[in-house]
Amino acid sequence: MGQANSHIAALSKRHEALEMKIEAETHRPHPDDVRLHELKKQKLKLKDTIYAH
């Protein structure tokens, strides 16, 4: 069970890092919509993986 918790913690950390990247991109003078879309897609996929455990 400990290994599963550490895996979820690692996924959560990656999810948080993606959130920070999305936030940074959103606040740029000219946000890259394609990059934002990809980051949000990655974040959603991670969220789904986390909640599947």
C-alpha cells in the first residue's frame, strides 16, 4: 500500500507542476493556446489516473 501512496503522491506533484505551468502560460502577454490546450489535457489525464487509484 505504501508504494501505491507514493505513486499517487508523485502523480499529484506532477499535477501541481502542470497547474503552475498553466497558470504561468495564462498570465503571459500572449498565451500560446496550443500549449495551454496540451497542458490542460495532460493535467486532466493525470487527474483521471489519480482518481482511478
